[in-house]
Amino acid sequence: MKCLTLNTHSWHETNQLEKISQLAHFINQQQFDVIALQEVNQSMSEPHVELSVLEESRYYATDRNVNIRQNNFAYVLLQQLSSDYYWTWVPTHQTRQTYDEGLAILTRTPIVQASYDFVSQLQDYNNYRTRRLLMVQTEISGQPVWIADGHYGWWHDEEHFRGQWDRTEQLLAPYQDQLILMLGDLNNVAEIREEGYDYVMSKGWFDTYTLAKVKDDGHTVVKAIAGWENNATSLRIDYILTNRPLSVRSSAVALNGVNGAIVSDHLGVAVELDLE
């Protein structure tokens, strides 16, 4: 099973349409089974896509009150993929007073059910610190699997990561008897002790990077970016976690100019694992 997570930084990138094509080319080459995307944006002023058209694209309406706009990053990307994916998208907050920013999950197998909810105490759509978790259930290799997608705050931020992760634990608790894959941008550095990464690991999660038989340095942020303006080192802040110790064949930084083109201010994480 192959998984990809990427913070897309969508519609904030230069040459965005070219980068969408480059991302689509990478996905077409690799044929991922599960894809989790963060910062999946759409212009608030764009016309919405009719539901009948969305249904033809295998869209699953996690929230029927949500409008998918014609330049929704995930929707545009899907039109360039060579394989059919089932997909859903939900908004988390507004950004730059121009875009709905949200989360998207794409799966090669049908979405059975889906939900999303706040993980931040803040629930102001106009504030970028508002965070949500997207969860979908699918069936892979004959077993139910929950895919969770999140984009979190920082350890020292006023909207504290610890509280957001505690809420994540509550939302995922009903599904702990099934396999859970948690993908996303945690905004917490793996190498820093006694902060977000250690807190997550203390809850019993398994990091596919540490489980992987073959791996690279794992760094997904290699320059100063929004939220890490003073960064001068390489950071591992994007993850694919599981609630069980699976056999992981490989974990690789993706879309870094070597393993796929650079398409975002974040690099991606691509993992190949065996389901038990």
C-alpha cells in the first residue's frame, strides 16, 4: 500500500498550474492508494461546481453545505490524474480574505463514511488558527481503514498543539479497534524533545518513518516558510502515523526536486507499507 501526504500551499505558489501538472504527473507515476493534502485552497469568489458534476468525479460530500469551487485545488488536480480516485474536501478556515483553506483525502477505494470536526478550541472561520480534522473510512485489502488528515498549530502558539492533539484523540477514539492512518502537517519537529512529537508518541502512535526498513533524512521543510519564518535548518514536521506497528517497506521525502518536482513550500512524504 502506498501513501502520500503533502501540504500543498495551493494558489500561493508561483506557476501554480504548472505545479499542479507536476504533482499530477508524480501521482500518476507512483499510483498511490491514499493521498492526504493540506492547505487545499479555493477562491471564495469562484462559481461552485454542480453536485451532479462532482458526483461524476467520485466526490463524497462529507458536508453537503460545503460548496466546491471551480478552482478547488483538489478538483483541478483530479482532472489530470490517470486513475480514478474517490475524494472529499472540507474547509478549515479563511486565508487572506480570498480563499477557503481546507483538507482533502483521495483514495483508490470507495469512501464508506466521512466526518470532520474542530480540533482547536478556536472556531472562528476568519482566523487561521482554527483547525479541523478530516476522517474517512474505506476498505483496503478486505479490511476497514480510517484515514485521518490534519494540519495543526505550533507547540508554543496561543492555540496550543497539545490541546488540538487531545481533541484528535477524542475524535479517533471510537475507531481504535480498526486500523487508523494519520497523515498531515503537525507543525512540530521530530528532533525536538518534550514537545509535540514526543507528546504524540506518548499516546501510542507509530511513526512510519521510524518503522521503515528504508528511509532518507525525512525532512520536509528545508527553508524559511510561513509559520517558520526564522527557520535556518531542515525540519521533519510532516508525518504518516499509524495506531498499529505495521511493516513499512520505505519512507521517502517526495516532491523535492529529485523524487518528483518541487510543487510547494513543503516537501511531501511517500510511504509504502504492508497491511496486516
